[in-house]
Amino acid sequence: MSLMGIPQFKQFFRQAASLDIDKNDLKRFHDFVGDRTYNLLVRAEASARANGRDIIEPSDLPITKGLQECMHAYRKIDQTVELAPILARLTERPPLDLEYSEETREGLPQVSGGLGVALARCFRLLDDKVKNPQTPHWEKAEQVFDLLL
């Protein structure tokens, strides 16, 4: 994670859920968002195959109502924080068997940003007094997302 991204991520977490994060949280965030985005893409690939397509379209991504709302919240935050270029790098993962459409590829930073907002809000739901998420908070949040995604 570049040092230039640290202030942006700190501002992102402050705006998303009034949380303070440090450099150590950025590696966890990178892994969390990257892994969950990849999991959504794996499901999207299965959907594209089931629909007889050889390219993954945005409609193949299993975006729930809650994630859609978090993506909308991310877009508002991103107007001032400008995380999209950093999130685009975070979502680079090994390719799947099917290619992504250009629209899918361009939308992945918003999906990742939405996952980030959902994660920040999850910390607050798990512990409404948390200011700086610690290892137990991260572990519980990961368990919640593993159940749902």
C-alpha cells in the first residue's frame, strides 16, 4: 500500500463509520476487499456460464440490496476522498476462465468501495464503541462476511 493512499483511507473510514485506522489496518483492508471482490467475481462467472455467455457482465455480479446501498454511499464519499484509482489496483486478481466486460472491469472499484463501507459499518454493528478496529473486530467482521458472501 503506497503511503499516498494512507490519508485517503483514513478519511474514508472516518466518513464511512467514524473510525480511525492505522497503517496496519490497510493490509487487512486490502486482503479483505480483494478476497471478497474475487469471491463475487467467481459467483459472477458461474452466472455468466449458466446464462450461456463467455464474458462476465455487471448483471452477473451477485450485488445485494445492502451492498448496492453501500456502493451508493461509497460514491458519495469518493467525491472527496478519490479512492477509485487505489481500489482499482486492489481488485487486480488472477484472471478467471471468463473475461470481464469493460463495464464490469470499470465497476469493480465501486463494488470494492461498497464492500469497504459495509465493512466499516459492520465494525460499528459489532461494537458500537469501537474507534480503532483491532484483530478481534477484523476476525468477527470476516466471519460475518464469509457467512454472507
